[in-house]
Amino acid sequence: MKPRVLLADDHKIVTDGLAHILEPDYDLVGVATNGLELIDAAAKYRPDVIIVDISMPLLNGIEAATRIKKSDAQVKIVFLTMHSEVSYIEKAMAVGAVGFLLKHSASTELLIALQEIFAGRKYVSPLIESGLGICNEPESHIRNEALAKLSSRQIEVLQFLVEGKTAKEVGEILYISPRTVEFHKNNISNSLGIHTIAELVQFAIKYRITSRA
């Protein structure tokens, strides 16, 4: 039986390309175009491995993967990204990811990565791996400290708000009341010490919470 794979990326050209690569040896069970679709698809299809872009609409890939791993600890997560900064790896691996690929090299590395992963090993693109010795750079520590001030729910709410959604729209997506959304927004502002939407947007982009980053 072929391993079951779920793809998640909001760019059709990417998912079409990866699907073509995967088709001979893997069972592509579905494609998600945003983080919330990914959560639903993971619950529906129960894939063996999820290949997900970090920057996703509605809910970023890391937060979506965090929620998925809580209900399916066995699923293997492989992250895709356009960026090679080492600081991206820290939170991705904390989620329990077993792979981390640069998008521009995914076409040549994906099958190799999956072979390693199904052999029980982790895979990191060589261009990223070569920089792992600088994981202690100040930017990484600053980002971790900044994000540590927020809960997973607060990060979800923040991402939706900075992408332009109203409290009512966020509430409908997360199945909470607009009042609860405003409560989270106030707690986010107090925790970060910033109180305008413009500042919240700048924070979300700086620390790569939003897909606009």
C-alpha cells in the first residue's frame, strides 16, 4: 500500500508540481489551500505525511500542524518555505516536524526527503542545514521570547486580525463570540505592549505569524 500524503499550499502551481512528483510512489489523498482546510482534511483523510507551506492563509502552517499533532501524534509533518533563515526551523521542529524543505529545491529533494523520513530519519534541506550552527543568533532568541508571550489561540486570533478580518469574522471561523475575540485582542495588546492594528501588523510580519510575511 502506498503511503498517504496530504498537500497544503495556497499556490496551485506548487501543489500541481509536487503532485506530479509524488504520483508514482505515493497516494495523494487531498490538497488544502489554507490552514483551516488542512486541519479538516487531516481529520478526514488521516494521511501518513503532511507536506505544508509555513505561510498559509487563515491559519499559518505551524499553528495548523500544532493542532493536527494534538489529535494525531503519528502523522509526519514536512514544512515548505521560501526562506532559508535558521530561525524558521526552531518552532517548526518544536511542533514535531520531521522535514524542512526550501520551495525552490523541493522538486529535486522531496522524494529523497520522504525516503529518509519513512526510514525513521529527519530531513533538512542542505542549504538550511549548513546554517544550523548559528541557531543561537540574537534574532532567533528575540523571536522565541516574543512568541512565548502569546498562547496558540492568541496567535490564531492575531493572524486573522492582521489579515483584515473583523472580530465577528474571526469568531465565526474559530467558533467563539466576537466578545471573546476582543478579549483575546486586548490580552495580546497588553502582553506585547502595542495597542494599534498597525503595530500588531508590524509585529506579525516581523515574527512571521502572518502569511503576508
